[in-house]
Amino acid sequence: MTDFTPLMSFLGGTLIGIATVALMAVLGRIAGINGIASGFLTTQLNQDWAWRAAFLAGMVASPLIMLGVTGQLPEITVPSSPLLLVVGGFLTGIGTTYGSGCTSGHGVCGISRLSARSIVATVTFVITAGVTVYLTRHVFGG
Amino acid sequence: MKLLSAFAIGLLFGCGILISGMGDPAKVLNFFDVAGTWDPSLAFVMGGALLVTAIGYRLVFRMHTPLLAQGFTLPTTTDLDAKLIGGSAVFGIGWGLSGFCPGGLVPVLGLGMEPVLTAGAIVAGILTARWMITLGHRQQPAKA
């Protein structure tokens, strides 16, 4: 069980939105994390690489802000086994590369621009994720 | 200045992820577990992010250029093709197995070994897919 946290989740969502808008206003870029990371991994060490590295470094450092504000690091619970993490991670990398985006790129940036591609992509990955969780928890797992 | 603002925006994005619960795989998987321990919180993350971004983007696109760049870099593809749908379907399966999406994963990389393991697998997946796409282009020069 996890607690239902509508207020904190909405607040966090608005911060994600503000950061997404800021990245477009300042650097003219889509805040798709998979796209930023993918470019970070494969582009040459130039200006285009540097802003990606700085953005990702900021994300990795964000728990320290939480530590400063709340006095403790955020806690996460990982229910999946290492094998499922590896298989799931690998499929995530393959899928987001072929599908040109993830939850942030398609789900937030794309839908906000009313991109038909992003709406189709988001509906697709939410459905397959839902079916996958249903199968692993209620059909094969249980 | 560019790098400093990119870092600051990354910090803000990461805090949003952490506060919202998107970085916690238990919460993400429960969002999808409608038939079991359902936790609808993440719908509120999407709601908040979309509300701000939909309005904010409209205001930003009234500017001629971004503050620190030559222009806006936006996707130009409009095809609803098999690559988009198949890729997204595969991503959803991966997300449902691990509970980590790329945006949720990066802010929690420093919090344990499981996120690092998953990130390694995602990187392997990205590089494999890019290699397969390049290979596909090379094998079909006539179509290109």
C-alpha cells in the first residue's frame, strides 16, 4: 500500500510544469528526460552536450534540496526484483528510443502542445503499463 | 549562464518528481494497479504538470526567441506510425515491470543501487535501439 497524496502530487506536478516551461523559455528545449539523456549519451562534447549534462546533474542533485528543506532524504520502495528491473529498464530504453519519448516528453510536453503523436504514445504506454502490472500482480504473481 | 540555468531547472524538475511521488516505483506501480492496491495520486501529478505547461507554453511561444538560445527546438514529425506506437507499447511494458520511467529515475539515482541498475539497463536499451535503427538505415539505402 502507498498513501493517497493528491495535494503533494499536484504540487510536485506543478513544479514539473514550471521547470518544463522554464526550459522552453530559457533554452528553447523540450523537457523530455529520455531525449535529454539519450542526447547526453550520444552527442559530441559540445555546447549541446553541456546543457544536457548540467540539467541531468541538477536532477541528480535534487534530493539534497529535499534534505535541506525537510531534514531527510526522500525514501523510495522498489517492489520489483533485480531481474525485472534489468528487463524493464532495457525495454524502457528500446521503447522510448523507437517511440521518441517517455512520460515527460510525450506525456507532459507533447500533450501540452496538443501533439497527436504524443497523445497516441501516452495512451499506448499507459495501457501497456497497466496491462503489465495487472498480469505480473494478478495473473502470474498473486 | 546557460549551464547554470540548465542546472537550476534540472534541480526544480527533480524536486517536482520527488515531491510528487513519481520517483517512487511502489507508488508508480500502485497507480497502475487499479484491480489491487490502487493509488490514484499520479493522476494529480499529470494534472498539475499539464495545467502549468499547457498555459506556460502558450505564453512562451509568444516570445520570438528563448532567453538564452537562437530558437525553439521542437519535434517536426507528425506520423502516427508503427515505430511510435510499437515503441511506446514496449516502453509501457518496461515501465510496468520496473516502476521506473526515465524522468522518475534520474532524481533517485543517488538513493540506492536499484535505480543505478535500472539506469544501466535503460542506457543499454537506448544504445541497442540506436544501433538497430542505424543498421536498418544502412540495409535499406534504396528507400532512403
